[in-house]
Amino acid sequence: MKNLSQHDWVAALLQQQGAKILDVRTLPELEEGKIPEAINLDILNPQDFMEGIEKLDKSSHYFVYCKAGSRSAQACAIMQQLGFEHTYNLEGGFSEWNGAIEY
């Protein structure tokens, strides 16, 4: 797992073809907005989170975020324990987001 600033997180994301963005916030938090193309797997719903994680390709690159950065760091740690090699945590989380991704 790598903890990256927003600038570095976006730069790394744009360099990884086929990378996935993982939003681990709750459904009410999603109403505040989300990063385009993000897959939502609420880490506070452990059963659904684990079922969703198990369906993901462990060889892909995953860029993970939450509201402030701590739950996404936890998600990255869980993913690494399950054999995911490429996880990137957004330090500061969505609360610091300024819409920096342009596809």
C-alpha cells in the first residue's frame, strides 16, 4: 500500500491503464459526490465489503479513498492481506478532493 497526496494519487492513477478507483464510504456519504468511475464498497458494512473485494482482480491497481483517508488505509491493508499487490490510499480523502481527475 502506498499513501499518496491527491496530486501523486491522481498522477499515479493516470499512469496505470486499467486501474480501478474504489470508494469505501457509506451510501449517505456518496450523496456528497464521488469520483467518476469509482466502485463503491462500504467498508463499514464488512460482509458486503468482503464479498465485493473477493470479486476483484488481485493483479489490478486500486486507487482507494474514503472521506478522510483512514478507512481507505484500512481497506488497502485488508486488500494487501488478501493478496492485492497494488493499492494506493488517498491521503486526506474525499473531503480534500478538488475534482482533479480528467478522463
